[in-house]
Amino acid sequence: MKIPLNILKVLQDDKMAPVIGNPDAENVIYEFFDYNCGHCKNQYFVLEDLISKNKNVKIILENFPIFPISQIPAMATIASKNQGKAFLLNKALFENNLLPANYSNFSMEELNKKVLEKVFKIAEKTGINLELLKKDIISKDIENEIQKIRNLAHSLNIHGTPALIINGELYPTFMKLDEIKKLL
């Protein structure tokens, strides 16, 4: 599906979305993802491989938390952009399991607290200034950013993750490296 120009403009003008890869690249991929989605984790590794091999690609991270528990890591990643550490935090969040092994035994409030603690531990290990992150994460701007991405996703009939927009075309599914390379 071709993305309407008005929606592409909103995505292009979004200064809060973290960017990985070459910020000046001609090939642009918008990735709608959720940190607790198994397919998104696999997609992360494919995209990381892609940007390590192709210097003419930039990936714009569109945090689209499908699961309520994913709101916290999404907010932290967006907030970490203020410190220039979004790429590092995104990588670390995908490389670590955010949920406790017995997560179904916790209330949502307890689970949110545990995930928040885990996200802060991971952030601190990446060299993020934790006090600044704690201040930035509660910004109304970050909450508004996530809601804006949700609204955009829904306007594009994206109801699951991962979903990629590659050079203006929507691909609402996990994609292999070879599939992506053919589109660039």
C-alpha cells in the first residue's frame, strides 16, 4: 500500500522519533514496533544487520506499544533521544527480556513497576544519565508522541507489529533481510 503524502509528511516532520543508521540516507524505513512482540525482536535483528551492511539506510523508530506493558520502554526510548542514546537503548531493550519469567503472577501495577525498574537498569548500563531520563520520561510530549503514532498506525490500518514503511510503501508484517534489500 502506498502511504498517503499527508501521513508521510507527518512521519517525516516528526522530530521526536529516534533514528538509527545513517541520518542522511536516501532509503528510509519507518518501523512500527512493540518491545514485547517476538516478531519485532526478530525484525530488530534483521534491521540491525541491514544497517551494518548498507550505509544508505536510515530507520525511524515508531514506538507503537500494542501491549500496555510496552508503554514504559517506548517512553524511555523516546526520552533517551534527548541524550543521543536512543540507538543504544533500543538495542539493549531488544537484547534483554523485559518481563519477569512469572509475569502472569503479578498485577498490572506490580508488573509495570518491575518493567520500569528493568528499563532503568538497562538504561543505566548503556551510559544514559538516569536522573535526566527519569525527568524526561514523564514529559507530556512523550505521551503525546506515542498517541500520535498510534493514531497514524490506525489510520493506516496497522493493528499489529512489526509493520514497516519502506520508501513510502507499507509492509505490515515481519520481513526477511533479502525481502527488504530488494525494495531498496
